[in-house]
Amino acid sequence: MFRAISNLAALRLGRPAMQNEVIDELLAGRLDRRAFLRHGSRVGLSMAVMAAAMKTVGFEPIGEARAEGGQPGGTMRIALIAPSGKIDPVTVSDQYGLLVLQQVGDFLVLDGPDLVLKPMLATEWTPNDDGTVWTFKLRENVKFHDGKTMTADDVVASINRLADPANGSNALSAFKGVLSKDGAKKVDDLTVEFHLDAPNGNFPYYLSSDNYNAIILPADYSGDFEMHMVGTGPFKLDKYTPKVGASFVKNPNYWDGAPLLDRVELSFYNDQQPQVLALLGGQVDVIQQVTVQGSQSLFNNPAVEIIRLPSNAHREIHMKCQSGPFKDKRVRQAMALTLDRPRLIQGLFRGMAELGNDSPFAPIFPSTDKTVEQRAKDIDKAKQLMADAGTTGFDVTFTTMQIQELPALASLIKNAAAEIGINVTLKIEDSGAYYGSAVPGKSDWLDSEFGMTDYGHRGIPNVFLTAPLKSDGTWNAANFQNSDYDKLVTDYVAAIELKAQQEIAGKIQRLLLEETPIIYPYFYDYLTAASPKVKNMQPTAMGQLFLQKATVG
């Protein structure tokens, strides 16, 4: 043990306090192997340093996944739902547009399925002692598709473009209160500093593949992305046709080596069933995401491989808190008590999901306080709460999208609400009509009194805590206004140590159970379906498909 302590002491020399705190937590036995890798990568410890640290305490070394065999060349054909709007890196707001972006663009950091951050266009990152300034070192000799070399100027322009409210950026849901316009600053051609609005212990996740919009574009990007799609990614645009599909060819000058595939073709569909038929009929090789509802024929089928990833992807059922029939929190609590969550998980997902407890803290997050009591169906209590609120029921419209299992869940919510006298009329739209302009007054999503939205997976809960729930949140469809909550979230975001994050998380979880602005019924596993001939494809629960090492056939 003395030798282990001495070795770790040597590793600590010259490192920022935030990095040393993670090493100290490992030595104290408060982090297991997985948690150490996750938190070490978050604060910028390199894989070499983490491997050395784990060796001193007897953990297994870091191993590289072995690539399966596959024949180079050929075309991979992928089916996905049609993106809801224009493919613009600044404004894209769904995982379908994200998949298009991700074929041609790269992020500074990659967040893998294990929530461990890995270098991509950035090779390393370090915080100052309080987490208010983060310094990123960039990879050398990275080329854009037009032949220009990527430098700090491109990174600064890309991220400041997303942080500028004038651009209508979808990434403001993440950056608001974290990184303001001009917060990214060039130090030299291969170094960028990010000066944050407040301390943030998880900032690298904001620049990772977790952030739909944070691919790096040329500094002089003019907004014509659909025409040219110039990025640094493994594939280059061949053709894009809105509502139909896109095709790409390999980038022979990719910084991580030329892809093995010659081409990638994306075909857009309006719903799940035609995608299933296309996969079974051999017209496509991969479906980006499948749900149990509408895809039953794929399960237990030897001609299909289902790739299952644990995730924190979920549905948020919002209820307006400042006006209307849900203004009284007792009514919101009553609605939450009508749902039989285990039955929903079994019926909608064949058990491939985790219970939600009406906060964004999914079981997969290390900071989630798992001692908080789970909310369960209780109709008698729900009726009493309705009576205490002075109502025996009311009529209300429930607005949501025609994607995945949302229509089925909406029908189940309608039936559950009827048990306590709430008469629900369903309004189910295509995703474009539902999201609208994604700003209050121009969005059925944000304007609906009672509605449900699809939220994709993230490596940390910060966006879920801020955008839909803080008083000034950009996606606050519930119009939730609570100063105690806002303060707790600020404290959580600034917290460095896992123990402190868990303590604050428990307070947030209990406050949201009491207020219930949003119902979180479950966190579902992310499922991708593929032909067995597809090898070395790396899906993520964000909806990305990393294909630079993939083969087909």
C-alpha cells in the first residue's frame, strides 16, 4: 500500500486540484474502476495516467476492444426517421439530423456508451482549480473536406457561434448559463480556452458528442451546410435530398485513417414499420433506432442483431405550472400517481427500460441518489389529492409526436387520467409541427398545456436539469418557476466531487417529487437493429453511428 500511495503521489505532482481530487477518491476507495475512468476522463486525466493510477491500486488495465473481421469496401445502407427540419449544425434539434451531421463532422471530445470521454479533435483538456476556465489542446494536421487545416480559429468560431443567442442555436439549451458569446478564446493555433459563466465540473461533456450541434466547422461557415456539408469527418457529402435521404463517400484524408467503407447511404422514413420491412427485405443494413412497438418481428430473429445500450433517454410529460388545470401541484402529483410504471416498461419495452421517478436522475448516472423512494401507482391517493385541490376532473388536450412509442404511451396516459376524472383529448402531430420554431409562442411543444417530448441520452444530467426545468430554461414547457430548485441546480453543476453531486442530487430529486412539473415514467434502453453482416459499427445512445472502422458484407 505504501508503494501505491507513493506512486499516486508522483502522479499528482503538477496537476490541477480537480484532477488530484479524482486520484484521491480512487486511493480512498470511493471510486470503482468504471467511476474512476468516467470521472478521470471528465477532468482531463489521460488514459496513460489513469492506467498507471489503476495499476497502483490493483484494478484491471484499460483494454482496447477487438475489431471483428470484415471486408473493406462496399456501401452501408442506413434507415432512419426523416429529420424534422433543415440540416444546419446550429439549429438541428433531433437525433435524425444529428446522424447526418455526425457522418461529415467531428466533435472535440467523444462520449462513448460507457460515459467515458475520449479525445477526438481535442487531444487533452484541463481545468483551472475552480472549474471556471478549461484549456483544450487540439489535434495537429486535421483537414476539412475542402483541404483547409483546422486550427483554433475554427474551434473558437464554431463554439462561439453556438453560444450566441442571436443565432437561434439549439445548443443554447446546454450553453445557457454555462458559456456565453465570446467565451471561447484562442491561445495559439492549437490551444483554446473556454471561460465559463460559473464553475462547472462537467464542462468537457458540453463539447463532446453529447452536444448535437458541437461539430467543428470552418471559421467562415456561411450557413449553407445542406449544399456542401464541409467538416472534418470520416465521410464527405455526395448528395442530400430533403425528406428522401443522403449519400456520402469515404474521406481518404481523415485524421484517424480512411474509413473502410466506400459509401454510406441514409434513407429517410416517416415511421418505423417501413424501416423494419426494409431491413428484413435486405434493402437496408441498419436501422438507426428501433422500439419494441412496431418492431416485434425483429426480436428473436436470427437474421437481425439487436444492439442494446443502457441509456438515460426518456419521455418528459410536462404540465403547465403557472396556469390552467395543473397549476395546483396536488393535481400534478395525482396525475403522476395514475401511471403503472412497471407495466409500461414491460408492455412498451419488453422490460428493456428502467423506472423513472419524476426527475432527470436516471439510474445510469453515478450522481443519482438511489435512496429516494420510488413513486408508484396509487389511485386512491390520487383521487384524494384531486379532492384536496377542489376538483373532480376536467377536460384537457394532450399534445405529442407521431414517433416511436409516443402514440401508444399517449393512449395509456389518456386511460390512466380517466381513472381520476381527467378527460384527455389526444393531439398527435408529426415532429415538425410539434416542435415548430422551438420557441415559446411558435411551438406546440413549448405552448401545450399538457404534452410529451422525446429527450435523447446525455453523458451528464445537466441539460435535463437546466433547459426544461430552470426558471429561465430554454425548453421550459412546464413553465416551472422555483428559486430553490434553481439554486440547487447551480450548486450541482458547480460540484466537483461525486459525493457532493450525490448529496445535491438527492435534494433535487425530492423537490421535484414534491412539485412534479414533469413526469418521467421511464428511461429506456437504446436499441439499434442491424444485419449480422455489419461489423465494427459503434452506435451510441445519442443516436450516433460511428462508422470509420465499420464494414458490411
